[in-house]
Amino acid sequence: MPADSPERTCLEAIATRKLIRADYNGAELRLAPHLLFMRHGEPFIGAFNPGKAWRSEEERRLGYFKLAGLHNLALTDEGFEPLEGADTSPPREDDELLFAI
């Protein structure tokens, strides 16, 4: 895996608990990645979006993003605490977990 690949950036972010920034559907997101997994040969992340407006603390959860849809992905210096109660197992039975918090 190349050192400058999106997968490597996500692995480092998960291991060091650092936020990543990325452009997604025309918006800039800051994400707290909790797991990296493969689905049908494509890499995905499960990440918490701390900038999203949640109606309640109980509603907060991980979102799943195909890495190919995240552009200008970069590691930030901003740390994060894992989302309490987050399920870091792959979301589907046939997904393959690569790394998780």
C-alpha cells in the first residue's frame, strides 16, 4: 500500500485517532474514522462526522463512505475520542474488516 494512498491515510488516522478532512459531494467534511473495511473489492471507512447537526446525543452514529468518493483526503492534527458505543464491526456480513479502533 503506497504511503500516500487514501487507505494509508485512513489507517494512520484510526491508529492515531486523528481527524481526516475530505471533499465529499461538494462539501468539506471533517471525519473521525473508526474502521476501514473492504466491500466488493473497494475500500470504505466507517466514520463519525462531528460537524453534522444531530438532534440528540443518542442519534450520533457512524456513517459509511466509499474512499473513491472522498477527494483531497488529508490527515489533520486534530485528535478525537471514539464515539461511545460505536459498533466497529463491518456493517455487512460479506464486508472484510481491515482495521478498527
